[in-house]
Amino acid sequence: MKLRVEEADWDDIFSDMVRIPGDYRRHPNGEKIENGNVVRIEHDGKHVFAVGRGLPGRNDAPMIYMDEVTSRKLGIRRGSEIESANIREATRREQLRWYRHASNPAARVAAEVATLSLWLGALSVVLGLIGVGIAICA
């Protein structure tokens, strides 16, 4: 089924969010993609990642609302159509990629802090093992 592209509401701009009615936010096998999950949208060889949310009060219309940044990355305009089969839930790796490159600074900075914490944790484990090795040898 085709979804008509519409411009996002003011509150959704620069939030890496797309609004898709729940009836059209489904996996290829028919299972529903939960509200708030990161989705991968493909169109003409291009793809973007965004958070898929519902459309309160507008669940019957085959539409997708996205901001200008997202539609520009896909190379589409308002009024164009996207095949709903080209929308799927992002894998765990793709979700991490989205967090690192999100337009929304709140998500991006949190991901950068988490990545830095992970590396510092790994470094402290290595230094701890070196310290134990030195203590055993001494």
C-alpha cells in the first residue's frame, strides 16, 4: 500500500520522527511495529532512520508525516508516495547508528556520552587486569 507524504507538525521538526497511522506501521509479515520504535524507510535507493509514532485521531488515512530534513534525505517531496512495504523496524545495529547521527541533540549527546562511558569502562577493565598481573608477578 502506498502512503502519501505530508509535512510534519511544528512539534515534530528536527526530532527524527515520522508519524504513520498504526494500521500502516507494520512489518512485512503483518506484525505491528510498536509506537516509538526506530524504523528504516527506503525510497529510490536511499534510506533514513526515524522514530515511528502514530497519528492521534487520524488512524484511517494512508499517510506519513515527516519533516523537511527527513524527506530531503529520501529525495521526496510533499504529496509524493512511499510504499509501506519499504518501512520496517530497524535492527539493533541500525538503532545505534540512528542514535549516533540523530538530528535531535538530546538523543545524539546521550549516545555520545554512553559510547564514551563504554570505552572508559573497557579501559578501566584493561588497566585493572594489568594491575592484577603486576601484583601477581611482584
